Amino acid sequence: MIPGKKLTLAALSLSAAILCLPASAQLVLAPADAERYAQHSFPEYLELLTLPNDAAVPADIQRNADWLEKAFQKRGFTTQQLANGDKPLVYAELGTPKADRKTILFYMHFDGQPVNPSEWQTPPWQPVLKEKDAAGKWQTLPESRLLKGDINPEWRLFARASADDKGPIVMFLAAMDAMKDKGVEPAVNIKVLLDSEEEKGSPGLTKVMADNLTLLKSDGMVIYDGAMPSSNRPGINFGNRGSIQIDMTVFGANAAAHSGGYGNVIPNPVQNLATLLASMKDADGKVTIPGYYDRVTLSESDKKQVAETAPPAGSLEKRFGVAQLEKVASNAAEAVQYPSLDILGIKAGDTGKKASNAIPSTATASVNIRTVPETPPDDMYALLRQYIASKGFHIIAGEAPTQAEREQYPHLISLSLTAYPSSAYAARTEIDSPLGHWAVATTTAPRGIAPEKNRMMGGTLPMSGAVSVLKVPYVIVPLVNADNNQHSFDENLRLGNYLEGIRTIVAMATTPLS
């Protein structure tokens, strides 16, 4: 039997209790109430954070999926695990959809980035509560402080996935508890999809959705992922770029050659690769490949709206320790409305004490291209191939050149494309749309602060495949602090964001979508 198909009597009773509640207006949860429901949820949050969730370890993913099913069943949801190889997704639905309500599919993910425990101040799977002292250093607090007394919004909970993305999942559970306790029923039909491989690009998500179209049918999708603006003002992202990776290897001699005997004689593939890569961008950071930006046109209205979400002048330079930014556009927010090209890494020979006096036989680079809706990945890859060929390189068909190719072509290169259907394509929802208006209203309600409306974020979420398959608009609503260290060591969640996240989810779930 598929796990979660059968509900316990308690779960059925809770579901019936929620669905029989009288309809009411949007619930704006008071801060004190949010703190109370947060404290009620903290034991579950701490327990979930002790479960390793690297998507490369199927057994860990299965344990997380089982735990989450039980947590949603406890709140009256029917659940099931959706087949995805050995890393199932978790689906949950609250009651039977009502015909007079729109349906929202809430998407989150429970997998996390791999960890190197030696880089962490404390073990990554052991959640630790901390606060900064007067000197700005993090000091550990007893876990019991979470469960009684007032919550300091500046406290942080450190653990892998505390922010990305287990925090929002437990915020969602706490929001459901608050609605039930307050006697307020949802104003939208609620469906939930929890991804198991988001950090790996969700390679199976598009197929899972295609296989479960009826189950996942909805009028809009809300994605709780990503970080809020650095000001901690509410934010909504209406789109995201796609991502593809191209691995390229330039070939030299059929074996490494002594740099003394053959320097100035044998072509150096490292030099040739470096020259090729350097030619792809100018001194301002603009991609020089012909036609790279041609399809993207921003209206003056677009530019004005995007500029409102740009980081303060000088803030990124200070944060990242650089003297200046690239000059693709007039500000960082506008820059990510265009496709980008970045070198992720280069491998050839060795350096330092490990270097040998030899001309390497190969040099390899990995290049990342971020796509936008106007620039599909296949087209961008084709542009790159054309450009490389125009620089005098013969692109071989296999992994290594044949002897005949070596004898005929002075410059040889192999290209390999990695592109997942779920993450290669960009997607974007119009800000001026029913879902957009609903999202703005519901994220404004808790604090009375209008959100930053980001036309398109620079990062990639596996939503393009979902949007194309489900044919629904979507918005990304970040709930966690900007400085959460996601994908790095010492990942953390600011507890003030946890409290406000609960309030935001309650407002969204209790506001009808027109």
C-alpha cells in the first residue's frame, strides 16, 4: 500500500473538525499568538532537523518523507508518497476540495545541500540555539529557552536545512494548528507538494507532475523557498531564471609533455581554454557571444519596477569584498533579468608544490548559463557552440578525439550539456494578475508592510517544468532571513522570521483567491 493512503481515526476527526468550521474573513494572527504556536511547533522542528537530508542518500530522504507524512496526517491531511525513483515526493491535501474555492498548491522541499561537518561550529544535524553577544560572537543558549518564556526574534537556530527549506515546512504546520485552534477554515483549497531533490535540480519533478496531473490540479502555486530581502521586508518573486551547465575539455598532445623540452613547441590546452573563456566576456562582465541578450527587452516600466528591488548602492560590494560590480545593467536587480554566463571551475595539471614541469594534455572547464523566459536553454547552448566554432575549435562528437581528428584540426574541444527539464527553463508570472494581487495583499496583511515585488529572481527553482505541465501561474514567497547561510556551513534561521512566516502563511490560507 502507498504510505499515507489510509488515515488514522484521529486524523479523520481533525480533518472533519477543520472543514466544518464556519467560514470567516482573513485571519491576521497577532504576534503573541504566532509566538505561542511557534513554541508549540518547536519540538517538531528540532526533531525534523536531526534527520540528515542529503538527496544523494535515498535512505535519509525516505526517513524524512515518512516523518513528514505523519506530521501532515496529524493535522488532518490525506497524504501519499509520489514515486520518484528511490526519493519519493510527499503530497498532502486538506479535505475534499470545495467547488466555490480556488485551489492553491503550496510547494516546499525537504532535501538539503551536502555538508562538510568540519566547517561547522556545531554538528550540522544537531540543531543549536544561539544569540550574538555584545562583541558580535555567537553564544549557545539552552534549547529549553525555545519552549518557555519570550522569544527573542534575533535568536538563531543553527542546523542544515533550518532555513532551506525545513523551516518553512514547519511554519506551515504551525499555521495549520493556529487556524484550527482559532476556528478559522481555509479560504482556498489547500494542496501541498514537498520535493525530495530540489537541491539536485529536481530532475524527476516534471515527470512526477505529469504523472499526477489530476492530483496536483490547482489554480495557482505558492513556493515557500529562498531568502527575504536584506531589509527583512516581505518579498515576492514572480519568476526565476533557469540553469544549465556545460562542461568543456580542450585537448592538446595525446600525453603530458615536458615543459623544458617542448615549451614553445607543443600547444598548451590550458592556455587555449583560458583564451577561449576570456573572450566570452568583456571587461564590464558583458557576454560577448553574438545575440546573447538580443531577445530580452525591458520596458521603462519594467526597469522602474525592478529598480525598486535593487540592493542599496555599495551594499553588495561591501558584503562580498569587491571594489565594483559587473556592468551588465544599471543595478543588480536589473542585471538578473538577463541571461548570464559564469565559469564555475577549471581543472588542468596542478599548482603550487604539486605542480609538475609538464604541459597538460587536457584542460576542462565547467560553465553555467542562467536562462530567462525569452532565452530557452537549447538556443543558448546553440549560441555557445556557434561561438566556440567561430573561434577555430572543432567540436568532437565523443569524449576524446580520434587520431584522424588530432592530425586534421589544430584546436579540439568536447562539449557536454547538463540540463534538467525542471530547472533548465526560466519561468515568470505577471505581477498584474489575480495571483499576483492576492499574493501582494496576503503578504502585506500581517505587518501592514507592502512587499518588494521582484519581477524575476536570479536564482533557479525547479518551477519551469511544473508551470509548463500544470499550466498554472506561480509566485515565490521567501520567508527566511537573507543571511541564513543556505548552501554553506552554519546555516541558520532567525526566529523572528519563523514567527512572521507563520503569520504570512495563515493570511494566505485564509484569504480567497478571486
